[in-house]
Amino acid sequence: MKHDITIDIRNLVTGYSPGRDPNVVTCGINASLRSGELTCLLGPNGAGKSTLLKTLSSFLPPLDGDITLLGRPLRSYSNTARSRLIGVVLTDRVSLDNMSARELAGLGRTPYTGFWGRLSADDKAIVDEALELVGISGLADRMVDTLSDGERQKVMIAKALVQQTPVIFLDEPTAFLDYPSKVELMQLLLSLSRDHGKTIFMSTHDIELALLTADKVWLIDKPHGVATGTPEDLALDGSLARYFEREGVKFDMSTGMFSVSFPTRRTVAVKGDGARYNMMVKALARNAIALSDASSDEIVVTPDAFMYGGESFCDIASLLDKLL
């Protein structure tokens, strides 16, 4: 699939201008979003993720710089024209009474029918197709207020699909979901970008999932500005470590993921392999016991039990009691 540029940003400055003196949030952003790619925006709270999304969605005007959408300045589009090109899914929980999932998704046809417009047979077919695409056809007649958070998010994504826009922006779509639902939603978004050529751009705090699923990542914070690239490029050039490493949080270049580091109270030598060994090492680290190559205080891990000094322990708690 050819990945054409859908949104191009040059020297963008975002922020607010409530009075004479503008409040700059981010500046000097140069980046592009492409069709068929899932791009994740990562950064700490207050870094400007939501402000950037609102600016790209035309909810906020840029303080400076240029944004082009499909080769034309974003500001040159009318609201109606823009709503046929960009779909937006916000963080806010949906709380609607007396509206079914199908009816909520159907609101995505508003750019074509007007707010009070009736859905034609073709419109209804588009709604049903979107519900099926996100895997919630069976929930179509359920009231929105009876749905789980994950199900509501899928309805909102279906609503964006019903708009039939080439670009979809999402602000923290996984914020209220349990881990399996987060994974399922990220897989859905990746599939929509891959199989339907959508340009999908989302902010998230789920760094690990973003690094596993995103085609491109934008890193943003106030000290460093904005860095963009594939997860692998940003790992290799040190950007991920530079943006996110803190005391107790380290980037592991061997895995391309972050790990939690703990203070060390003592060290022990460990032998063994397999899942039981890995789980014991994890538990030791959490309890401030680091690994060493020394022969003293040796712990031998066998498939059936932890052993220390010839004594067998059935669980890690007993082992920790012995060590500490």
C-alpha cells in the first residue's frame, strides 16, 4: 500500500491566545501523517498532546505555522468539508439516555444529512457496515448507557467510520479500558489503518502498547519539543530514553521496552531457567534483591521448587523470608 501524506505540519506553534499575550504550548513542530498508518502521540501530562490534537482538528487555531490537509491549507476548508475529511473521537465518556448504539453511530452521517436529517437506506447500510467492522453488530440495539466503557469506545469509533473520513483523530481512546480491552482496541485501530487506508492519529499514555502496535510515534514534552519516527528508530537514536527515563524507569534497548528499576538491598547468585526462574528473578527485583555472579548466597532454581542452602521452599514468600 502506498502511504501518501494526508496531513503535513510545518513550523507549527500551538497554544492559546485569550488576550494579547499568547500562551505557547509547543512550537516548531515539523511532521507528517500518512494514509495507512497508525501514529501514536506520547508524552507526559501537560506536554500539549490534547492542544496539538485540537489544533489539527481545527478546534483551536494555530498560533503560527502551516497545516495542510490533502495538499490544501487546513483553514481553507469549511466546517462541513472538514467534517467529511477528519473524524474525531474525544476522551470524554459518552453518557446518553434513550439512544441506542446504532443511533449514536448514525450521528456520524450528520455532515451529509444535516443535524435533523433522516438517514436514507444507503446511510443505514453505512452505519450497519461500520458496526460490523468494529465488531459490535450484536450491540446495535442496546442503549448506550448499558454498554461497558470498551463497548462505548467502539461505538464512537464506528461513528467516526460512518463519517467516511480518510483521517481519524482519537484523544486517549484507551483511557478507561482494562488491559485486554486496550489491546483489542489498538488491534482494531491498526487493522483500520492497514486494511482501509485510514490515517489514524491518537494520543495515549499506554507507552508499551503504542511501541508494540504503532507504525509511527510522535514524542512530545516541553524540554525536548517533538520527535517523530518509527518506534525502532526512536529507540535506537536514544529519543525514547531521553523523553521518558526517570529515577526508577529505564529504557531497555535489548527489548525496546521500558522497565522498572528498584534500589538494591543485597545481591544473590541465581541459577536456573524457565518460567519459574523468570518469575523468581522478577519477585527478587521487586524486593530490592539484585543478581550477582558470586558463588556465596547461591540460590538454585529447579522446575519444581525454589531451593536455598539445600532447603526447599514452595513459594517466593518463604524464600524472601529466608533471605531478608
